[in-house]
Amino acid sequence: MIYVLLTGTLYAAPVQRTAKNGNPFATAKLLADAGDGSSVWCNVIAFGEAGERLAVLEAGDAVSMTGKARLNQWEDQSGNLRAGLSVTVTEIVALRREPKARFRKPRAFRSQPEPASGEAVPFDDDLDFLDAEPAEIEAGSSSTNAGGNAPTGD
């Protein structure tokens, strides 16, 4: 048995079906990137809660799933041997979709007026300790905490 973690894109909308015993399940085709520029077709089937999650997804949704896989081989219309996976899904997670483009009016950019002389105004952030020498910082911290003991909170 091969256990897999599979990530890919649903090729078409999943199909929800009912077994002869009355239990629902869902099937779908997933296109997974093989990493070398090619793709692998995966037939997936999911039962129970995983099947319910699969059934609500749509074509083009990115998903990640785990399950038991079986290798398949077939001959395409051109006579070439092709390989794929059949996966019985145990867990499925829909990956976040790209946000849909919303056409918003761009915000107006408010710029600061430049000084008349053409020189930039110096930035003052009131962080004087950055200009202090390391010895001044250490001397200042030791005077506030005499003896190196932590404050007692009294």
C-alpha cells in the first residue's frame, strides 16, 4: 500500500454519488504537478466526511489530500503508455484561493509640501539613545538599577 500526500488542482467539479448501501461518496479528477514540468492525473474517491468536503469544491480549486494510492497505467489515443494514481482519500483540505480582483478606486496619495529652499526636512524621531555612546547607555542603566538587582515591586 502506498500512502500519499497529494496537492493539485481539481480538473472538474467533483461528483457526489450514493453507494448501493446508501452511503454517500464523492469522486473527482485531480491534476498534480510532477515537478519536472509534467503533470500526473489522479482519480480520487472520498467517503464520509472527506467525501462531503470534496463534494462542495469546484473545478479549479487547489486541494491537498492524504490517502492510499494505487498506480494505474493505460494507453492514450495515440498509443502512448500513460501513468496515473487512484487515491482513496482519508483527509482533504481546500487550499486558499487567490482573492478575486476588486476594482477599487485608488486612494489619493497625500504628499508633504517640500521646503521652498529645495532641501529635505531632517527626520526627527526622538530616539536620542541611538546617538549615545555605549558607555553612556551602560552608565545610565546601572544608575537606575543600583547593585544589579531586579526591582522588588514594593
